[in-house]
Amino acid sequence: MYLDPHTLAKVKDLELKARRTIEGLVSGAHRSPYQGVSVEFAEHREYVPGDDVRHVDWKLYGKTDKIYLKRYEQETNLVCNLVIDSSQSMAYGSAGIPKLFYASQLAASLAYLVIYHQDSVGMTFFEDRVRYHVPASGQPSQLRQLLHLLAVCQPANLKSQVGKTLDEMAERFTKRSLVALVSDCFDDLDAIVAGLKHLRYKRHEVIVFHVLDPAEIEFPFSDVTLFKGLEQYPDLLADPRGLRDAYRESFQAYLKRIYVACKSAGVDYQLVRTDRPLDQLLIDFLASRN
């Protein structure tokens, strides 16, 4: 298969943006690999700036002139699975930034962060079913593979089945992991919550990145507008001035329902507006988790 230079450029751009977002953001944030006094040595790993130098194997350094840290049996490496919605509604972007494009930059940054910390990351794209699935890995080549997938994956003309997909992933992810759902969550809310609870029942840690366009939240339209139907809904010609108050009230109620449902299920919830700078979003989110 020939390599598309436009695709390669997208991959390079995603990697560059991810690196710029992450570098400096997490300097020194990697957890110590030492988990107690009575643990047994397991293996070495390369030193990452910010690691605790107390665990450097100086004897090995003297032999190889390279810095390695000792790892211990009690250490549990992070496994992160990114589950990304690529249904038709994710193509929407009122300000020229489609939700899927923003979601891809967010996923690229998270993947870069996980690989930077020498942990494992996998990725799943779905609409009404799983379209692509890359199992989690910590190999250096994994990041480039995921960035390539992010660059070439476009919104499909299909309806999302978020809850169904989460149920499938709960059975597919056999190792406990951090599961990050990146979606606009335009699906039956009860089904979504059931899927989230299924993941939690399987003892996964779950984060919902709820990606929304500002126009979906604020409904700023004023003139008679033809609203294009997405995900099998019909087009609608309407005067938005007569709908605005009811729409905003209904949408805020929906946001509150999903927030409360996530918290009740022990799931982290993060509203993601596509007009918000990505670096600021990540800074605030990581600070809240810390």
C-alpha cells in the first residue's frame, strides 16, 4: 500500500500537537516505581526525566553508561483504553472544528502522555458497532500506529450505539484498565449508563470526555434555519427563536442527568467544549485528578 503524503502530514501534525501539549505539563509527574520495602526486583526500565533517582541502578549505569531504574513486582503498569465515537454527529463543527477532530487531538495527547510514562495504551473507534480496535501496548511503535488511525478515521454516516459498545468493551478488556470514552453521548442515556456500570462492575476505572460543540450547548441561531438531520434523523426547518428557551432548558437537564449518573456510577465526567484550548482542558483535568 502506498503511503499518502497528506495522511503522513496529518500524523506528524497530531504527534507534534500532542507533544507540545504534554511536554512540560507533566514534568516530574511520573509515579515512583517503588511500591514498598519488601517487594522483589522484577526488571529494569529506562529513566524518564522526573523519575526518582533513588531507584537508579548505578551498577548497571557503570557497566552500560545508560540510566535504568529498578522495577518491582508490586508495580502495576497503567493500561489505558481510548474508546472514540466516530458516528455522523461527531462531524458537526459550528466554528470549523469538527468534534471528531478535537476528539482526535485529545486522544492523541492522552496516548502520547501514556507512552511518555512507559505505560500501555489501546484505541477503539465505534459507531453502531466497533469499527477499529487496536489492543493496548507499550511498544514505541504503538504511538505511531494510533496516530495514523486518528489521522485517517473520518466520521461515518451511521448512528452511534454508545451503550452497546461499552458493553462489548467491558467483555473484551480482560485486564483491568483505565477506559476513556470520548464521545458526544448522543444515544439513549439509560443504555450509556448501563454500559458505564458494566465497565465499573469489571473493575475498570472510567472517564467520560463529553465532547460538544458550543452551538449545541448555547443554541445561538436567530434566523429561520434548516437543521440538517444526522444519524438517521430527518431535516427540520424551524424558527430557532421560538425554540431557544425550551432547547436550552432541555439540554441543560440532559447534561445534569449524565453528570449525576456518572458520579453515581463512580465514573469521572469531563465536559469538553471544542472552543476551549486543549492544553488548558488537560491542565485542569489532570490537576483535578491529582
